[in-house]
Amino acid sequence: MIWTYSLTSRTPRPSTKQKDRRANLFTMEHHCYKAASSLFKTHRLLPILEQARDATLLAAKSVILLSSFLNKCSGLWFERDDHSKTALVLTSAQLIREKKEPKNPFEWKVQWTGNYHRQAEVIVHLLDNTAVPARLLYLQEHYEFAIYKVQVDKPVQLATFTECVRSGQDVFRLGRDESLNLSITHGMVAYKIPSWYERCHYMYLSCDPSSPSLLRDDGGPIIDLEGKVVGLVNNHIKETFIPSFLLHKCLDFWRRFNCMPRLHLGMTFTSIKHLDPSCIERMTRNHNIESGLIVEQVSKGSHAEKIGIREGDVIESFNGKYISTTIELEQMLIDICWDHFDQRKELYAEKDVSVKIFDAIKQRRRTRNLTAIVSDLGEDIVEGTYPIMRKEAMPVS
């Protein structure tokens, strides 16, 4: 038997309409949709690609979008009450911070304690494409984050936090755009010396050059390779975030005392530990200083200024405890406030702290009692009377 084939018996080609229908299927949109993700943009991620993908998909369930008339920010679920069917959202205070037209490009940098529209209407955009109103429960101006309460009938996935934040570890910054699409930015945790207009508690995300530029990820989480939150994005432009161990302390404080205070010292600092090793070696060799905090600014009229602390001095210890980084200092300031509230004392009270100072001009050590303020407001540093290395900067004896 001889078999013959007809050239006309081929499978008919799909029509243009059929092609369009298939192209519009949600399963086919990946052909034309360019995801705002850095996972597949660098070969360096190949060894951790599967782990990173699983971590982001796990953490993404807790990441949502919030909007006000001022801004849009990402946020994350961190607590749920099944009885009242409510949940709490943690997000950036940028969501309700007043936008002020600066007189010059750098003016916004010095406005640490801005005005906030606490009564602003805030909407939470849920992942099922519905939206619900949110009520402000607490605003922490210094650390610049806010807690909102939302009525939700369906269960929500809560974020999981970790205490472990290491310099150089692989992390991913998550956020959502207006369409609720997930944005993923890869980077590494970095300790950097803050600029003069930045908070001392910041940690930094050192991003890959190929990472996408995100617009709405303030308030979103920084996660590790297990999908756990290592920080909350504070400013995606400067790549700063609040580390999770500070968030932990603040949230525990709020649950117990209904506020999140810290001590206001009236100073900003640079950690000697994060200087170039050659600078540290020179300080150690010439002045026997290996660690501590260099005073960068002293607020005008503060008690620190009155007891003779000046820019360039080194604070070696607080209450007899040696502090090597500004992050350690922030933790200690919150712990002191915890003891203060345990003694049934209140906000805006004074608290004495013993500080060991290395006088950079007279090059001698002394110990003084510094009176600090227990406050949950943002601490603003007013330019002091004693600029660095002028004759009038000589410490008070």
C-alpha cells in the first residue's frame, strides 16, 4: 500500500481574532508585560534565584498599597484581630507628610520634623482589587512610620520579622504600583555614615545598577532570603530603611504603653566603627580612641550644649556602657525609656544620662550628666552656637 499526503491537510492556522484572544489570556501576558523586578536581570543572582523567588512570593502576601491625597505608599500587615475582623498596617509616615515647595533643592533635606495631616483620608488597596478606609492609630514622627487600623472580612497574611540584619546580606525591597503589581529590587544591607541631614538610625540598601527605579515602595518591606522582614523602607530615593530590631522594640513599646518614646539627646553622631580603617588606626595610634560616636551636631540651647559638648568630641559611653554604632545607641535610648515607663513615669519628662566624653580640643576625657527628654515627637536639631574648631567652641569647664 502506498500512502499519500495532501498538502491541504495541514492544521489550519489560527485567525487573527483567535490570536488576540489567546494574547489576552492572563497566562500569556508575561510575553508583553515587563515586570518591575531585578530577579532575572543579573547573573549574580543565579545561585540564590530559586530561594529569592520563593521568599518574595511568600512575603508579597503581606504587602499592600495605601493612598492619601498627599501620596501613595506601600505597607504591610503585621497584626490581626479575628474577633473584631480588623488588621493593622505598618507604613511610612511619608503617606501623610505635607509636601512643601522648597525654596532651593536642598531645603527638604533639613526638614526633619515636617507637618503631618493626621486627619487625612487614607485608603488601603487590598489584593483582591477592593479598597477600604483606614484609621490612623499612631504616628511615630522620629522614626517616620505610621500604624493604621483597617476593617477586613477576609484573612490577611501577616509579615514575619527577623532580628538578624547583617551588613552585606542579600535582601530584596518590595513595593506595589497603582495596579497592585509587585516590584522587586535586589540589593545588599549596608552600614553607611549618614549625611548631615539624615537620621542616625538609618540603615541602607546598596542596590544593583540594574535594579528598577520604584515610585511607590516607601513603607514597603526589605526582606531576606527566608521572606522575613529585615526593615521598613523609609526613603527609596536615598535607599534608607528602619531596621527590624528597632521596629520590634517600638511595636512592643506601643503594645504595652500605647506610645513609642526615645530619649532626645540634642546631638547627631557618626560611628567611628564605620570610618575608613586608616582613620580608625590613626585615632587609635595618636589618641587611644578605638570606638565611640563622633559628635556631628549639637542642637542650639540643648543641655548637651550647656555642659560643653561640642562638634568633633567623641562620646565613648552612655551610663557606663560603651556604644560603637548609632544603631546600638538607638536601641539603648529606647531601653532607657522602657525602664522609665516601668517606673510609671510619663512622656516629656527629663532623664539624666551619664556620658563619657573625649574632648577633641583639649584632648582629655571627662564624665558629665546629660539631661535628656523622653519624647515620642520627632527630634529636630537646631544649628548650634559653636561651629567646629572655632575659639568659642572651647568646652565649659
